[in-house]
Amino acid sequence: MSKAMGWGVVGSGEIARQAMAPGFADARYGRLVMAMDTRAELAQDIAALYGARWTTDLAELLAEPAVEAVYIAIPHALHAPVALQALEAGKHVLVEKPIATTLADADAMIAAAQRAGRTLSVAYNAQYDPAMLRLRQMIAAGLIGKITGTHIIYRSDKPLSYWSAGYTGRAQTDWRAKREMAGGGVLIMNASHEINTLRYLTGLTPRRVYCELDNYSTPAEVEDYIAVTIRYDNGAIGAINAGSAAPGGDLSGPYHRIYGVKGQIVFSNPLKVYLREPFEALPAGEWADLDLGPAPASRGSMIDQFVQAAWEGREPPVTGLAGRNALELVLAAYKSGEEHLPVELR
């Protein structure tokens, strides 16, 4: 493949500048054609990095024939309406997580992509990481035996300025603090990455969720601490503990874990594993490093794999359904937290 797919960026704020823009610098099969934001200075800044054009008009970007794919990084509640417009315009769509804020919106996006014959994906990282693919294969081959539990731990100490300007202050906006626009707090904003990762690695499907959540010290309508218990389809039990206002953040991690009858995986750096029985070259009865290589340095691999899937007419590594699955667990947790009752999933 010698050509490159033309991309448009919708939403030129923090995540687009910090995470996605470096990916275009490393991508072989994707090039930035146009950046869009309602604030001209933000779109101009990203466009200048690559000699691209910029606009404050979404319709102009979607009407541009050179824009074949659209990356969407705007407030969560706007993901669906903009993605639907892009798909109707014949563009492939890569949307930031979460895919949407309601399952109805997620379903509409998936259906629209199918009707249009276009690729829809969500910007989760695990499926693009060769180390995670290898770990997935090892788990499926019996590395830790039948899985008995999972544990996601996320503890950060977000500054008060985060809720009005993000981490970098690049764009002054309060959408993160509003439940209607953000969909929630630390669970949907942060821990949803790990929800996707553990489902990808284990293949387990959540069947029942119970949750408690609260806002203790954040000037926002969304939770800053949440605890979730999950019962999976194979009988395993999962836990999520996430907080965005933990003084000092996390001293030693966070270290997510997967438990099995034959061993335990700890997501330190490098990963560590304790096994009751030897597996390949890994010993039993002691902690061992599981060095599967570094994570991708940028989103260049994400862009390239997305483009290759779109060109070949096959599903991308992260499908719209994968995005919906992560959202379904998040929304079930929020419903449980509001009703103080367990919530059954399909």
C-alpha cells in the first residue's frame, strides 16, 4: 500500500492534540487533511502541524472529498449525532471513547455504519497493542486456567482546573462537569479503557452489576468515586474501584489484575504473573516478569490498522460492538448506583 487515507479531525481540543496528532506523524496510511473546531485557534493549531486546512464548519469538513475518514473528539453526548452525519456523508468514523452516552445512540451508529458500508471504530488502545494480543492468546491457551476474577483500579487526583479546562488548559469548557454532556465521571471517562481491555483479554461477558458511587469533593454533577461488582457469564467476579479525587493519586500503580485457578496477572510494568503450574518458559511458584514488549509509542498503529481494515472491507480491531459492550457495563453500573439495586445485563 503506497497511498494514504485522508482524515478530518472534528474537535481539536486536548485529546486530539495530545494523543491523536502524534499518531498522524507516525502513520503510514493516514494523513491529516482538515481540522475542525468551533474555536478557530484550536483547529488552526492542529492543522499547522501537518500543513492541513482548518475550518469551524462541520458541514465544510464533511463535504470535502479528500476527507475519507473522520476522527471525532468532542463532548461525549455529541459523539452520536456527529458520527451519524459523518457516516451519512460517506466517511469512515473513529470516535473517542465512549462510543456514545446511551445504548440507543450506540446502536444507531452501528446500524448507520452498516447501511453506509463504512468502518466505525472507537479509540480504545488494547486491541492495537501486540503485547495485549499475545497476552490474550496466552490466557486463551490456559496461562492462568479458568478465570475467577478481575480487578480494575484507577485512582487519580484531578486538579480543580480539569473540570473547566482539562489537564492542559488547551480549551476552556465545562462539559466534563455536566452529566448530560459527559454521561458520567471517572467510570466513563477513565476506567472504560480498562473495561474494554479486560473484556478483550478474557472474553468474559458481564451478566450482573452492583454499584455504589458518589461525588465527595469535585465541583461537578458526575461521580468522583465509584465501586462496582460484576458477575460474569462464567461465574467469575469482577471489581472496579475508581476515583478521580484521591489525594496524591496512586502511589504504587494502579495495578489491574486478572485472577485464575492456576495463577494471577498483575498489570505492573513489566507485567507480572504468578503461576501454580509452569507455562511455556514461565516457572511455577514464584512471581515472574511477563515482558511482552512495549506498548505502541503513538496512535500511528491505530490509524494504520483502521485504514487497512477500511480498505479491505473488514472489521477494525475495535468494532462498534466493542464500544457498545464497554458502554453497556458503564450504564448498568450507573443505573445500579442510582437505584441501589443489582442490574441484570442481557
